[in-house]
Amino acid sequence: MKISPLRNDLVKYLQKHNLTGKFNKAKELFENEPFYPSLHVELLEPKHRLIYSFRLDRKYRALFIYTGKDEIEIRLSLYPNGCSQSSAISCQPSALHYLPYHPKKAFEQE
């Protein structure tokens, strides 16, 4: 699994919150084993939007979407774990502007 390069605003966010090292460690784990237990990968609500997240640490998670069979893109801002799974999007009010709707068929295995 490959993670596309991060947008500049996300790189700055990681640096500002001293999360660069944690992100790099989580990225390496995800690229080698996407469902490694310590990443706590989960599908967020509403499920039809196909927005997933993985854990950077106990406080922060990264939201992502699949852009192909072996590639993901971090599309939404990182958010603190204090936001519940169902309210993760509301913690980032403009987050959905980055995410187009992807029907499930686009990600089904052939």
C-alpha cells in the first residue's frame, strides 16, 4: 500500500503539532501492513462516503480515502481523537470540500 505525498497544509500541520515522526512511523506501518493492530484503521460514518482513518497516537488520527487498489491519499485534515468518530467531519467544518463522493464500485476488487 502506498500513501500519496501530503498536501503542503498537512505537512505544516504535522510540523506545528510535532507529529512528523509519528506520521512517518504510522505511514511506514501502513505501507507494509495496512491493518496493523496499532493503527486502529476504521471506516468512518457515514460509511457510503468511504472515509477511513488510522491512528497516529492516542490523540491524533489521519483521515484518508483509497485512490486505487494499492494507493491512498490523505485528503482531510488530521483531527484530534477527542472528536468522536461520528463527529470527525464536524470538527473540520470545511473538510468535505476536499473529498469528492466515490461510489463503492470504484474500489471493488476485480
